[in-house]
Amino acid sequence: MNKPEKLITRPVIIPDDLEDVKKLWLDYLVWGNDKMQELYGVHPHNPEEAVEQDIRQIRKFQPPYGQLILAVYEGKVCGLGSLKSISPEIGEIKRMFVDPAARRIGAGRAILEALLAEAKRVGYQQVRLDSPKFMEAAHALYRSLGFRDIEAYPEMEIPAEFKDYLLFMELDLT
């Protein structure tokens, strides 16, 4: 018996999906900030200001050099991931987040695979990302698709004083 497809990924449609993007980005940044405070005693940024800045600059996450991918499970938006350009050869994955209520259904993997397919389509030779050290499940996902740990890269958007709390990774697409 074939079960219906419950999980899909799709590109974000602006402006239709903007409220979902804002909510997921804010949920991600609030959750991440709270964990950074709990574990390390630091707050890397103001989540509301960071979301507003990203919304103002949302074109960097749009084709031809970027992409925003939503995960939808049983008709409800449950996750988001972003791709943007570092250079003509290097893309960067940002703001990968799955609502905690929808974890362990494959949404993170589906988003990441869609972003990597887009990175290949754009012509990137490498994809990089940064991730807080406490996100061990995310690191396992990234490694399962071939990402490897690297040193902090110069184009990272993270203030230097917080880099010790992050893991930096890279995947060769060639």
C-alpha cells in the first residue's frame, strides 16, 4: 500500500510565504540565542533585528544565486533553509531550521538536499555553513551528506567573538 506524500519541499514564494519565513527565522534565532545563553552565557544577536535585516536583504537568498526552501508536512509549513552566494564558486547555507514539533520526519534532510541541488544548479563548487556546536543532530546530518569540518571562513557573518561556539563545515560539490 502506497502512503501519500506527507512531506514536500518547495521554493519560497515572495510575498506569499513571507510571514512563514519571518516566523521560522525568528523561532530559529530565539531558540539558538536561548541555547547559547544557557550553555555559554552569551547572546550572539538580537533575533528580531536579525530577522528584519534578513527580510530587508531577502534578495540575497533568491535566484539566480540563492534560494529559500520550505518544508511542508501534511499541509503545514514546518521548516526552512537558505542558500546564498559567498562568491561565484562558493555558496553558503544559512538558517536551517525545523520546528521542534516536526523533527525526525526527514524535513531537515529534505531541505538540505533541495538546497544542495540548487547549489549545483547555480554552479557552486563548494558549499559552506556555520552551526552552533550544540546542534549535534544537524552536524550528523551534514556529515552524512559529505560535509567536513573546516576552520572559520573569512566570509562568515558571525561576529569574531562568537566563533569559538560554532562549528564550520564545507562540502565539495565537484
